[in-house]
Amino acid sequence: MPLEEKKENAGEDFPEVQKKNRKEDTASLPFDIPDFKTLLKKQGYALAGRHSAVKTCLWLRHAMNGQGFCYKSKFYGVQSHRCLQMTPTLMCNQRCLFCWRPTEVPVPAPEEWDSPERIVEESIVCQRKLITGFGGSPNALKERWLEGNEPNNVAISLSGEPTFYPYLPELIAEYEKRGFTTFLVTNGTVPEMLAKVSPSQLYMSLDAPDLETYLKVCQPRSPALWEKINESLSLMKQKKSRTVIRTTLVKGENLFKPEAYARLMEKASPDFVEIKAYMHLGFSRLRLERSAMPTHEEVLEFSKELAKHLGYEIADESEISRVVLLSKDGRKSPVNEKKISCQREKNPC
């Protein structure tokens, strides 16, 4: 039976996502949205298959118009106009205060999972449709638009928790077969899947130094997910992929205890640590005040303290994005760069 016809109920696989009463969820919404698909369309998402989605980011638009690149270009060599941002599932088991996505809206579980081949093919089609307008724009660079129609990096991080998708290793392999480098972002709550994947770069979010802060800031479906996160941190140390721990700082919520963050990060021994300011965007504005957004100076000061406790050094920073990069030796090219380098030879960034 073809994979796309195989029935697997996501609600059965991840019951913690489905436990909440959906009527209670929608009754408390601070905005009026008629249905989930309408919300996606208003937010600029394009559906790729039955449960995946694609969305272009602000930096792709800037790059198309010759107005600069994302900090991922500065840190890791990714070309913003050739980066495809997608997710294989919009479901999530956390409701982070700082999330720009509408976490208040319940996401229905798919009755069937699409195949990796279908998701990859449709996501590329979606990306091309989303950037069509740049082809005729007098402000856009024609060469950038032509290159953008052939994306060569996929950021599997758009919305939801991608490790819920049961064929994630095969999805990553399918993108890489087509010459993509693959950046996977996870909240670390599904260590069983984390153990199976091998993307070009593995990001894991760590947005709390302890359980109490985690429950307040990330609002997980279950407190037991904190132990899953700790398990994933230990697993990261064994990965051959390039690894990154990313922390989003929210003033008054989790911008403290750098020594506690350091003790957790030591379990993973990541190649890089990204410390980034919460940005007052999207639906997060309904949960947090603008004053919760740290300045770049505050992010830099916290990063220096963290680096001291962790034994890392500052490798780079991007003031416009309010993000600081740490590495073990202060450099941006760790030893296990090999996998990404090999892929770039096939499809240079």
C-alpha cells in the first residue's frame, strides 16, 4: 500500500495533543476566526498536501529585494531567498507565550499522513507560487527570483512540532536527495524521533532553566514533557549532525539563571548556542507586552554570562535580529561541518 494511503491517526500517536477540550479552547479565543484553514490563509500559509504548510519569511522578501539576509546567512551560510520554510504538521504540544503563531487555535489531527515524496514535491510548488510576485516586481532582483524558484535549504521549523510526523527521517532524506541542506527545529519533547533523524543541522529549543519556568513559559500539555526534553538533550550529544541549542529570552519570564541553562546545555554539548530576543510579533502580542522584548544589549550581556558558565565563546552576533551565537572555540566552523560541506558541493549555497 502506498505511503500516502496508509492510515495512521495522529491523535492516537500523540494523545497529549488531543486531550484539551476543543470547545473550551475556541471559547476563550481573543479573536474571531471562522475556521483553521481561513486562519492559515490570512497568515500567509500555503497548504502542501493535507497537513503540511509553507510560509515565506520577512528575510526572504528582504533578500529578493536586495535588502539583506537573515542571520542564518551570516552564521551558517544559508541564502535567505533560497530557503524553504515549512512544517510537516501544524500540531504542537506546547503553547509558548512568545510564539508568534496562534497557539490558542486547536489543530485537528490528520486522518492520514501524506508521504514524504508528496510533501517535498508540494512544498516546492507552494514556495514557487508564494514568490511569483517577485518575478514582476520592479524592486526585486531578477537573478534572486530565478534562484528562489530552485530552493536549496529547507527549514523544517515553521509551526507545530515536526517530530510528530512519523516519517520525518524519510522526509529529510527526500529533501537531501534533491540537493537540499536540511535544518530541523524541535522542542525536544519526542526523543524517540530525535534519535532517528539526521538533518544537516539539528536545532533544539531550550526556553527554560528549570521545570517551574518551563511550565509557565512553554505551557506544555503535560509536565512530564520536561523529562523528555532532558532526555533529548542527552541524545543530542551523540548526534553526528551539526547541533544547535536555541533559547528565546523573554524579559520578566525566563531571562535569568544563566548557570542553570549552562548545566542543561552541557548535557547536549552542542556545536552552537543561539541566544535570541523574543520579538513582539504575531499572536504573541495578545499574551505579552512589548516591554517583554529584550534589547540586543541585554541579550549580549546574558550571552556573556552563559558563555562563562558553559565554557563557550561568542562567535558572532546580529544586532538587527537581537541574536548572539556561541561556540566552543569562538569559531563558526565546527569539526562536524563535513555533512553540510558535502551537500554544498552538490548544490552550493
